[in-house]
Amino acid sequence: MSDFRADLHCHSTCSDGSRTPKELVELAVDIGLKGLSITDHDSVAAYATALPRAAELGLPMISGVEFSTHHKGTDVHLLAYSFPTGHEQITALCARHKQRRQGRSRQILSLLAKRGIDLSQDKELADAIEYGPAVGRPHIAAALIRRGIVKTTEAAFQQFLGDGRCCFVSTNQISTEETIAVIHAAGGLAVLAHPQLVKDTRVLYEIFTMPLDGIEAYYARFGFERSKEWLELAAKKDWLVTGGSDYHGAAKPQIPLGASWVAEDTFRVLQKHYLSHA
Ligand code: AMP
Ligand code: FE
Ligand code: FE
Ligand code: ZN
């Protein structure tokens, strides 16, 4: 059996992961992965340092990003692959997200302040909001832990930040359809991330009618049983079947890099598409 495994879903410090892009590449090589895509939330900043390190170590990479989108009130994550990382439409969409994320973080901070929790002196959080490519709720959760308000990220979501909780701010700005159009305009492939996490089934079925190129059927948090439905759908639609761990590092220690992956045939299709822009 071939030992080719490529993890197509992981996060670096450019969004809410705990390893730098270089460290992620090094870890991938250490554990014997033969291919990698870093899919930060709404940012491709990782590629500036990941690509040179991957070239040094001989690790094949394809571009990737996980866009936060919205369809009829439901959050939908879309993975984009194999686009040129400097494409102006991708750059513009990431810039919109950066602004949205900054604004949302500040709104969450004022909701917390109204409850007597003032995080304005947390330098690490302030820097993430000001300079981070994709600040998110996990950064605020980390600040709440530093202040001793909660003990775990999970508790921070449970008490304050999770959907519908007291300091939740919705992100309903950029639609799934618009995001697919941008990915295609940039020459990339649009893949529905972790379909299991789309909360509204009717929304999920509407998304299945959109012009997707693939579906993430292999996802570490769910067993193989849950993949079957997506594999059948992908066969019917002639979609790519992708997979990845959704590794975040220390933030989600229960999921190691490489916990979910694709085999060589899938990686080669994506790599060929990626290299066609070069
Ligand atoms: P945001 O992108 O700011 O909406 O934050 C969403 C991110 O927070 C997800 O990508 C996860 O990494 C993380 N997250 C969401 N829910 C939880 C939770 N209940 N516990 C820990 N992390 C979570
Ligand atoms: Fe995340
Ligand atoms: Fe996601
Ligand atoms: Zn992810």
C-alpha cells in the first residue's frame, strides 16, 4: 500500500492555529506527510513563509484557504484550493474579511466590557486585532483564559462567545455564492468544508446545488460512517473528494496533524491545477 498522505486542512498562527506556517511545514515533514495545504481562516498570509520552507524541505504544497461564508442565516465554511496565492480577487476578499474580523472583535470586546470584563489591556489580543491577518473568537477566548475568567477555550465559547451566547456577534456578511464566484474567478477550486457542521439541513441541500468542485468527506472529528453519504453525493456530482485534519495545534490538542488526509491521486489532481497557474 502506498504511504502517500496529504493533509489538506490545517491552521497556522496566521489565523487561529498555534504553530507558525514554517513550523507546520516542518511538522508535516517530520510525521511523513507527502503533501500539505495550509487553510487558514480568510487569509493566505501563511504562504509567504510556508512556500519557501516547503521548497527547502522538498514538501509539495498546494495553495489553500478556508473562507467563512453565510447562506440564509447559517455559517458555511468553504475551502478554496489551487489558486494563485497573489490573485487580486483573493487578496481583496481576504482584506474584506480582515476588516470584518477586526470590527467583529471590537464589538465582542464591548459586549464583554458591558459585563464588567475589560480586555483592553491585553497586549497580545490588541496586536492580534490590529495586525493579525485573521483575528477570531479563539484569540478572545485565549485572552479570557489569560485573565482567569475561564479555564478553557471550550468554556469561553460556552459562556460568552459561542453562537447565541451573551457576547456572540454574527458574521453574516459574505455569501456562499459570492465566495464560490470569487474562488472561480481566481482560477481556484471551491470545496465545501466539513458538511457535518452545517447546522441547517435545508441550507446544506441548497449548497449542494451550487457550482462546487468538491466536498471534504474525510474529516478527523467524524468517523468514516459519516463520510459515506458525501462519497455517494460526490460520485453523482463528479466532485473531488477531499480530506484533512483541521489541525489547530494546542488550541485543539485532541486532533493531530495528518489525522485525516487524501491519497496521491487526489493530491495530484489539485497539484496539477495549482501548477497550471505557474
Ligand atoms: P470565528 O472564525 O471568529 O468565528 O471563530 C471560529 C473558530 O473558533 C473555529 O474555526 C474554531 O477554530 C473555533 N471554535 C468554534 N467553536 C469552538 C468551541 N466550542 N470550542 C473551541 N473552539 C471553537
Ligand atoms: Fe478555527
Ligand atoms: Fe471550518
Ligand atoms: Zn478549519
